[in-house]
Amino acid sequence: MTRDEIIEIMASAGIYPFWKNGMIYFKGMTSSYQFIADEIEKNSIIKNRYDCEAVRNEVKSRALQRKTNLPIKKWAKSTRPREMFLSNGPNSIDNVKLLAIILRTGVKGKSAEELARDILNKFDGSLRNIDSASIEDLTEIKGVGRAKAISIKVCFELARRLYKEQAESKLKIKDAADVIDYINDFNSLYLRDELKEHFNIILLDIKNKIIDNIEISIGSINASVVDPKEVVRHASIRSASSVILIHNHPSGEIKPSSSDIEITKKISSACSLINVKVLDHIIIGKNQDEYFSFAKEGLI
């Protein structure tokens, strides 16, 4: 990698070298750009504080030039998101560049990468916050029209479907750990950030193989409305031997309410009439390790 290419990458990523106690440090350096430090050392580009100051000034100058909104296609090839993805692999580029690839183009006066940075800044740098945003939330950002907003949402939906596909390959439930793994892959990506309570059931056959995963109802912010007859109907139609109940708490509080306990008892009682066993009731919180298992806590 040439000196010019290194400085161009540093300018695009906002990486600035400084000298302290005979050592080079980098402001704005992330793990995905560690190769820059290696290249600088390998090519002996910075040998002392004077070299360091000269490089920093060059980086500042180029960064300032970038503020004139040079389109990505006119950047040095080694700094373009797509080329970096192809030559260095997906793990070599940060979220800004990945999002820029999805956006494909910027708008007048702003490159795709700058627009991607605006999106991440709007949602506190959190991919989860972007995923939770609506099309309308995204289009509030100057330069993001419906087409770009839809492209972003489609990418997150494909990711969720990949997890569901992987979950469906684990079709046999052997123990409580399998239940949690399956729910984390299949249900939690959809339910953790929902603003209302969703009540789902997993139907299993006599060998504990999963038959289906069904949404029974959608309730309010703090309550789910479930008719035990609906659970019995689905279990009966699909000839299920057992069932696992799942619902989310939008508040993030995983402790079951009195109504959660009561509806679990009603569903268990109704299912017993057709010889279907309720194996567990899982309440999902906000994060992957936050859940409540009725079976684990001895409530079933």
C-alpha cells in the first residue's frame, strides 16, 4: 500500500496520528482499520514527531477536501466501500461503509458514505435502533427517500429470515436450553423491540420435533389477549403432542404478571382436555439473555 493510499484511507475514516513519549497513537482508530497502523510501521512512514505532524496535516487537508462532497466514484479505489469489501473482506469495513453499499448513491452535495454516517448518527450508532425505525423515521433524514429506506429495511428483514431459517434446522427440542436457543433465533429478533405484546405458540409432536410456530394474538403495550380455545384449536388441527407458549414484554420487565400466570393456568387446563401438554411459557425481555421460563421457575 502506498503512502498516498494510506493517507487517503485515514482521511476518509477520520483517523489522525499523534506523537507522545516516542510512540505513535491514532485518534479515531477502530479495530477494522488496524491494518493502517501496520502499513505505517511496515513502510516507515512515521519515524518521529515531525513525520507524524506532517502526516496529520495531510490527513486534515484531505479530510477538508472531502467536505466538498467528492462523489465516491472519484475516491481512490482502495478507499471505496465496495472495493474495500471485495479486496479485504466484509470484516474489514465498518458499519458506515456497509450501509453506504446498501444505499448505493448519495444525494447532491453528500456521498453515500456521508449519508450513511448521518443515518447512524441519527440512531445513536445502533443497528438495532435503525432496525426498529419505521420507513417514515428513516425518510425524516435529509437525502433518504422511500427507496433508500425500503432497501435498508429489506436488509434487516433478510437477516431475520436467515436466523429463522437456521432456527428451523434445529427442529427437535431436547431440553430447556434448546427452547431458549430456538426462541432466540426464531422469535426474539421479531419480538424484542415490538411495542405491543405478541403471543406465540410452538407446536411439537410426540418426539418433541417442532411442527409449527404460530402467532396467536397481538395485545396492548402491557397485556396480551389470548383465548385458550385458539391454542387448543391449533394444537388439535396440527395433532400436536405438546406446546410451548411465548410472549414478549415491551417494557423489558420479564417477571410475569398475575394475568400471565392466570392465562398460563387456563391454557394448560384447556390443553389437558385434549391430552396436549404445555411444556413451558417463555417471556422475552429486551435482550437475548433476558427471559423468564415458567418451567424453570416451577410455575408449570
